[in-house]
Amino acid sequence: MAENLGLKEALSMALGGMIGGGIYAVLGVVAQITVSAVWFAFLIAGVVATCAGYSYNALNRLTDNRGGSVTFVQCYLGNSTVAGMIGWTLLFGYVGSIAMYAFAFGEFTAAFGVVPSRVAGVSVRPLASVLAVVGFVGLNLLGARTTGVAENVLVALKVGILVAFGLLGLVYAFGFSGAPFDYGRGHFGGFDPVTAAAISFVAFQGWQLLYYDQDRIEDPVETIRKAVYISIPVAVAVYVLAGMVTVNLAPEALVSRPHVALKDAAWLAMRPYGLAQLGAVALALSALFSTGSAINATLFSSAHFAKGLLGDDLLPDRIGSPDGDGIPERTVLLLGGVTAIFTWYGSLEAITSFASLSFILVFGAMSYLAFRQRDHDEVNAVIPAIGTVGSLAFFPLMLFNLYTREPNTFYTVLGIAAFVLAVELLYFERDIIEEEVDAFDPPTRIVGER
């Protein structure tokens, strides 16, 4: 990577994290809830994400020690337990994100139709997903990563393919299909668009990784501020364009094959030019490449994030060492193992919801922290207030959606959350607990002692 990353590289990192694999994973889930009002759901999620981005920027400008969520909590609350719990929540969010990308990778692999639907009695989707995770774990252990210039080109290529698909899809919808374009006006009622926005929230989290890489960014406070305010609206625009084209061109696919409906929409968009098959293949290849690169980049970033937590004694030493260059091997293996379990056994809806819940909690907490600093001239209280209220609204709607649509997953998520919370409290309050135990249980008297 370049010694000092500029705005172009920061934009690539932010957009790569949001558009890299999210659109291929969340679109089908969101469209099943909102149908043609998918654009409204993405817009709501984008507004809350932008408010969170403003909050991060405000805190970053006011903080002497550059960092992200964990640093902000340590700085403004001075509570290592809360800071550690925020760090663990983010780490679980990253694991959910990687599992989500891996799930979409497996879905598009199976959609090609060139491999059997089952291998040795196992469905190809979970098998391809786990193999993708294993492969990128191996690459990270070998130290492979993309250079800055290559990342700029690859992100531009991924965005370009989606924009081209969207524009050609609009041409087909207005010039060839003959059916009226549905803007979803009949689907605005109720809480469905807000619920869908909450589920899609994980797709708008890539920009916050910039705050953990500030040592390599030129004029980081200003560069990151610009990158956040440019990348989120661009990501929203791409999601809206791709989403609206897909729900109008391939509504049947959203019912029968929602997770790969983009491929069917690309087939229709290119049919007037005699390139239907080429369009479907190009979109599917783009999905494989995008989700694969998203797995690799998120695994790399989350391992570095975990290394920082290890250095601050916010993670047990047994899962890795903060010493030395590169990423801790045991940490990468652990992250890969947990991700493989998630993507093998979980549904895409459950994985997406789990990851979004993690980021809703953290982004809402950072918005609240920024709101607490409203006495500073640099902080506009309205924007972090919107971010806080939006996150508070998202959280119960997400849980209710899980409870009504996937009750088993709902109870599983609650069980995992309770277990993680208990482990976190036992770890971060271990000194206090040990003191309480010693006070309650006095030393045993030796036999014969008076």
C-alpha cells in the first residue's frame, strides 16, 4: 500500500466495504419484505448510516487519540468494560458480515449450474461457502492482500458493472418491457420499509473501517470526513438503482430465487441486444469476485481490529498475540472457524439480521456519544440525535422481524447474545469478581492451627 493514502484510496476502501458484497447478499432479503419500495428501505438505512458517519467524524475531530468505536468509548466514558463490549460486538458483526458474503458466494456458485447441486450428499451452497472462507483464511495466513492501486481499479470495476447493469435495466424497463415501472407507492404503509432498512444496515458499515487505519491516511480527519460523506450517498444510489431494476425486471425470481435475482434481471436487461447469457454470466462472475474480495478484505480488517483489542487487553491472550508484524494466526483461524459455522448452518436472512443488529448497536452508541458532546460548537445535536433515534427504532423492529419470520433463529440469537454478554462480563470484570470471591471465601484454616 502507499505510505500515505489519499482521498481516492479512502473512497475505494469505504465503497469496497459497502458495495463489494453487500448488494449481492442483502437485496433479495430486503426486496422480499418491501417489494418495489426497496429504494425507500435503502434510503432510510442510508440516512441513519450518514448520521452515524457524522457522529464518527465529530468524535474523531474532538479526540486526541485517533481511533474508532472502542477509542471513543474509552475517551468519553472512561469505561474499559463498555469499550471491550463494544469491541466484541463489532467483532461479531464482522464475523456475521463475512458469513453473509460467504453465503452469497455459495448461492451464486450454485446458480451457474456448471456444478452438481449436491456433492457427496451435501448441498453445494454451504460447501462452496465454507470452502471460500477456508481459502481466504489461507490467503490471509500467507500474508496476501491487494495493493492500493489495484484496489482502486477493482472497486471502480465493481461499481461500474452494477451501474451499467442498472442503466441497461432502466432502458429495458422503459423501452422494451411494456409494463409500467413500479415505484412501490403501495408498499409505504406499516413498518415494512423500516424493518427492511434495519436488515440492510450491515451493507452500509464498510466506511467505519477507515477509522482504524488512520496512521496510513494523509490528513486523516479531513480525508475520512470527505470519504464518508461521498461514499455513503454513492452506495445508496447504486443500491437503489440495482434494487429498483431487479424488482421490476425479475419479480418472479425474487419469489423463487431471491438471493440470485440480480442474475436473472441482468439476463433480461441484455436480451434486447442478443447478449442475455453474457449479461447473466458477467453479473454472476461480478458477484463471485465481489463477495470473494469482501470476504478477504473484511477478514483482514477484522483480524487487525482484533489485534488492537488484544493489545489493549480487551481480548484473551489465548486467541492471539498483539506482538509482531502482520495479523495473529490464531485469531484468523478462530474468526474463520466461527464464520464457517455461521455460514454452514445459518440462513441468509438470519446471518444478515445478526450482523445488522451488531452494527445497529454500535452505530447507535456512537451517535449517542456524539449527541452527548452537543455543547461543542463542532457538533450539530440534530444529526446524532437522528442517528440515535433511528438505531433505537431499528433494534426492536429487527428482533420482531426475526421472532415472526424465524422464531427458532430469534431464540438462537437471544441465546448467543446472552452467552456472549455473560462471557464479556466475566472477562472484563474478572478482577472484581475475584476480589468478591476472596472476600466471601476466607482462607482455609490449616489443621492444628489455633
